[in-house]
Amino acid sequence: MSTADAPKIRLTIPMAIALAVSIAGIVGLLLVDHGPLNRPIVEAPATAEYSDTAAAAKAAGATVTPTDPKPAIEPEAPGPKPVQPATPK
């Protein structure tokens, strides 16, 4: 059996289906992203009435508590001490 006798596979139908699906997908994406129903809503910018975060928190009714200071002397970490690297001569 030679290759000339083999039936030719028609790729035009699968290619046409793939082309139709891809075109429908692109049109769908364009309609969703840039369509007439997707218009940006323009809002007025919010005005800043407070100069810092603490003032804004107090105006909202929150309490601002400072963090605990770090102790002056840190406790030693449990476990063995790290080994010093060898010094080159």
C-alpha cells in the first residue's frame, strides 16, 4: 500500500470549527472588557481631613496604643551556640 492510496484527511472542517470558536472567544472578550455595559464609574476623590493615622483613628472612634518597647537585654536563644567560621591565615 503506497502513500498515494491512503485516504486524504480533510482538515478544513476542524480548522473552520477552531477558527469559529476563536473568533467567538475574541468577540466575547471584547464585549465583556470594552462593551457598552462596562463603563467606568467616575467618583469624586476623597478629601483628606486628617494629617496622620492617629488623628484619623481617633475620629473613627478607635484607640491607638503604642507597641511594647523592646527590652534592653535580649534573652539568650535556647540551643547550642553557633560555631565561629575558620579564619584564613
